[in-house]
Amino acid sequence: MRVMAAAPLTAKIVGLATVFVTSGVVHLVRPQVFEPIVPRSLPARRELVYASGVAEIVCATGLLVPATRSAAGWGSATLLVGVLPANVQMSVSAYRRMRRRPEDRRRQLTFAGTLVRLPLQWPLIRVALSATGR
């Protein structure tokens, strides 16, 4: 079996780890913020929020350690793809709230922010994959 050398620790990988730690801690401390974006078809919303928060912290830690960076890169990319439905749900929910009060500037900005966030998943996934060393 051939062992691959760890991908170098880049500023982008450190940035992704920082995003994951920050988000993971918020998931654990304020899970109610994330519960509404868990797709309705999924059970146990709070538990899923906690699990995703722990997964983010584990991925962040793994990205920073050379011996686990490759596996953490794969796990991070998988996690980012896995939470994409929640990000889509966030946009759908923000759109519905905005439609109820279309003159509300705050709701307009919130909806716009959720739309801007969606395509940002792809560069984050690319950074995660760069950590795999492949």
C-alpha cells in the first residue's frame, strides 16, 4: 500500500478550518439558529445540528494535522456537499419571508445574502479537495 504525503498546509486550508471551527461552535452553542434550515423531511433536527457541528470541528482539526489532512479533506468535501440542502432551504425560507413583506429591506438583504452564499460552497469544496493531496 502506497502512503501519500500530506498536502501542504496552505492559507486556504487554514481558512477552511477556521470557518469550520467557528460554524461548529455556533452549531453547538446556538443550535436553534440552524434548526429551521434542516430540511423538513429529515427527523431529529436538533440532533442533526449537533452532529454537523461536531463534524465541522472534527474536520477542522483533521485539516490542521498532517497525518489526517487527506482524510479530513475528503470528509470536509463530503460534509460541504451534505449540508448543501440546508443552505438551499435557507434561501427558500428567506425568499418566503421576503414575499410576505416585500418592502422589508432587511428581508431583501437576508434573501440576497443566502443566494450569494450558495455558490461559495464550490470554492470551499475545492479547498477541501486540495487538502487530500490528490
